[in-house]
Amino acid sequence: IGAGAAGLSAIHELRVAGHDVLCYEKTDRVGGHWHTDYEALHLITSRDMTSFEGFPMPAHYPHFPSRDQVRAYIESYADAFDLRPLIRFGTTVTSVEPIGGERRPGSAGWRVRTATGSDEFFDGVLIANGHLWDPKIPRVAGRFAGRIEMVRMLLRSAAEHPEALRAMAAKLEEHGGRGDGTAATAVLEGEP
């Protein structure tokens, strides 16, 4: 379930191992959040360390590729290994339930139900829906005096809002903080 980077890698490896594979993807494309998030992001791990096994990123990519380059790379992986025919695009999975096996749930297979109400049955299920698809915003007792809109943007992959990240990176620098991958975005673009 999911045709982002992890899902595509799983599809390929399962097929190489001789399994019949079907992937459900709720969008109309491969690559997951690399299409919708991280507008100004550059990887903070090198191109040579961030690649699918046996399928290096193009040598002409910079050492720290941009979002668009990573997205193109992921799409090229799907095409190079002809993975798209194994993906059912535009299909949302609503539940995955074990079948039988009182002592070992799922030992008799798994029922996968989609938003259309159809059920399909599989020997195994691999879930690769990513960690950004459903942000969790904790409820905190009392009144929060900070800028909640900034917190929400960060929790929803704020790299799609580079102007906010530039301001945050400046504040981090001002206060001696080092930040993380999102702050690195602004730094890589030459912003403070």
C-alpha cells in the first residue's frame, strides 16, 4: 500500500523474489509526498548515499539533490523497472484485516478493502503509506502563546512554504540553533 520511494522499492524487491505484486496508491502518480511537499528542499544526505540499490542517482545531480530531482529520480526508478503496471492508482485502502488463524492472525491471508467497498484477498500485505499522510497534532492543556500556524505548517511538511522556513532559519541562527533538514533548506538556498 503506497507507491512512494519505499513502496516502489518493495514492489521491485518482491517481484524479483518471485511474488505476484499489486500496489494500491491513492493518488494518480508514484513518488508520494515528493510531489506535494518540500518545494525548496535539498536532501541533507548525499546523492550517492540516498539511492535505490543498484540504481544510483544520475551523476550530473548535485551532491544534495533538490525535491524536483529526487521526484524525477523516483519516477525514473518506477519506469526503469516497469513498476507502474503493478500499481492500482486512484485507489484508497480503508482497511486491512487478518483472515483466520486464531493463534496467528493473518496466517490464512489478509482482506484489503478499498474506498469503493471492494475486497481483495492476499497472502501478505506491506504498508508503505509514509509518515506524512496524516499529521498528528497533540492536544495540550492550557493556552499556547506561540505561533500555532507555524507549528501546523511544520507538522504538514512546511517545506512547501519556503518563506516561513527562511524566517525560521534566521531565528535559529540568531539563537545559536542548528535546526534540522528543513532549516538546511533555507541554508542551502543561501538564506541565513
